[in-house]
Amino acid sequence: AATRLFQDVHVMIFIGFGFLMTFLKRYGFSSVGINLLLAAFGLQWGLLMQGIWHLDGGKIKVSILKIINADFSTATVLISFGAVLGKTSPVQLLIMTILEITIFSVNEHLVVGLMKASDVGASMVIHAYGAYFGLAVARVLYRPGLRNGHENDGSVYHSDMFAMIGTIFLWMFWPSFNSAIAEPPLSYTQLTAVINTYLSLATCVLSAYAISSLVEHKGKLDMVHIQNATLAGGVAVGTCADMSIGPFGAMLIGFVAGIISTVGFKYLSPILASNLGIQDTCGVHNLHGLPGILGGLAGIVAAALGKKDGASATMQAAALGSSLGFALVGGTITGLIMKLPFWGQPPDQNCFDDSIYWEVPNEEEENEESLAHGDQSKHKADV
């Protein structure tokens, strides 16, 4: 059973996160490809960094639980990747991976080991941490040249379809993510985490669709909201997932998460970009940041109401503060290191474009060939 949970988390890291970021029209190779690179590197580094805190006779022992935790540490990097997507080189991102996972393991040891705070689905230590770390990096790497947008910073029909693959995989496997490290395994606690997440996600989808239709032109749905805000319930219920909050508590958290995430995409992201210089490509603030904080706050309330034995509201609050503090300070320092001129950061005009780092099949040549073969319809479709 633990191996199955590991597999579910693994699918989320490699397919879920990878495809969620393929919405950019000319950056699909980089989204899925660099995601694979960072995740494969990050899980090895995470295994070492987290292992150092739990040495067993001077050795790092590897178990299913340890590799699940290594995947978790990698998730923080992939969340931050979303904030700087399209504007960084693979080398810069590998530097970010080393630093972010190192700092993550310190914060996680502090929160879980020393504070004994409860955060089974990691709303605070992964989602809020990863989001605000990424936003701090994005702020330091601010590009005045992209103030008025960029022609490739957008989607096309099929790229938005690809991104939905990531969304559906993440949505399906989120109950596993939130219950993977619940103790003891196969217990009532783990089952509670699955059910709470299941209900929170389902409710979140409905509130995200409703608010999307409410805030968009002529009551239409916006694909950005559907790709992202529908997952916010999984993030927000993480901290309370193994607590006895009941179906109503879980659904309430999911309901609120869907609303704040959608409203964040519609109104808050443009403000962050124009006023604070935080150019958040994927809107990780709305999917991981705000719902992560909501999850932390829900954990404080649930602990205060005695919904989990041994959980203290004070320690829950300290854990949220610690995660945000490490994220903002760590992200700022990391951003300054990534800003050094020799990591090959792409110039403004080459942002959001695969061809600077990848061999890309040449579409123009394909079009000429299809015309030569008299295939007019394909050319029209491409245009």
C-alpha cells in the first residue's frame, strides 16, 4: 500500500506538475522537460538533505517513506519553477533546486521535528513555502522589459488542453498526496486524510467554476481558473487532512479555497505584477500561496477546537510563520545568487521560447512541405 501511495505521488510530480505548466504556446518542451530534470535531480538531493536530519547509525537509510518525502521536497522546487517559468535557464533552476531543498529540509525539520506541528498534507511546508520562495525569486529577477507582457507569454487552444492533463492527474491523486505520510499507515487517520481531501477537492471544483463564470465576460469559463483553482481545495485541506474536521469542515475549506484562488487569478495577480514587480507566470500565488496560508489558518483553528490530539494552535501558527519566513528570506537570497550574470539567463526577447534551449521541429518547414503536397487545409489550420 505504501508503494502504491509512492507511485501516486510520483505521478503527480512528473506528469501532474509537468503538464500543468505546458499552457505556454512555445514552451511545452521546457515545461515538461525541465520539470523532469529538476525533479530527478531534486529527489536525489532531497534524499540526502532530509537524510542528514535522521541519520541511523551514521548512515542514511532509504525506505518508501523516505522516497515519498524526497518527492515532497522536490514539489517545493516545481511550485517555485512555476513563478519564474519561461524566464530562467536550466542552470539557474538547478542552482535554485540545490538551495531551495536545503532550506526546505531545515524548515521541515524545525516544523515537524522540533515544533511537533501537524501538517500531513504539507499546506505550510510545501505549498506556502514553495509559492512564496518562488515569488521572492521572481521579485529579485524582475524584468522591466516584460512589464507590458510578451508575445509568447500566452496559450493556444492545444497548449491549454495539454495543461488540463496535468490538472486531471493532480486532481485524481491529491488524496494520496495528502495521506501519504499519515501515521500509522493504513490506519483510520490515513483514511480520514483521503476522505477529507476527496470532499474538499470536489467542493472546490464547484466553487471555482461558479466564481469563474461570475467574474468573466458574459459568464463564460476561463481555462486558467479551471486548470488551477480546481486544485486549490487539495492544497488548503492539507494541514487538516488527518484531523477530525468532518465532511462539513473539509467541504467548507474546499469551497473557500476555490473562491480565493479564482479571485486571486482574476484580480490579485495583475496587481502583484504592476505594483510589486512580481511576474508570476503560472499564478502559483493563487494555487499554492493563498490556499497554503488558508490551510495553515484552518490548521490553527482545528487545533484550537481540539480536532487532533496533541496539536497545539500556538505551534501551528509558529509553523506557518516559520514556513513563510524561510521562504521569503531563502527565496530572496536564492534570487540574488541566480541573478549572477554567468548562469545563462535568457534575454527578454528569448523568454517563453523553447528554441533557445531545445532543438525544436521547424514549423515553417513543415508548412512549406504541406503546401508542396497540396495539403492546403493543414496550413490554414496552423495559421
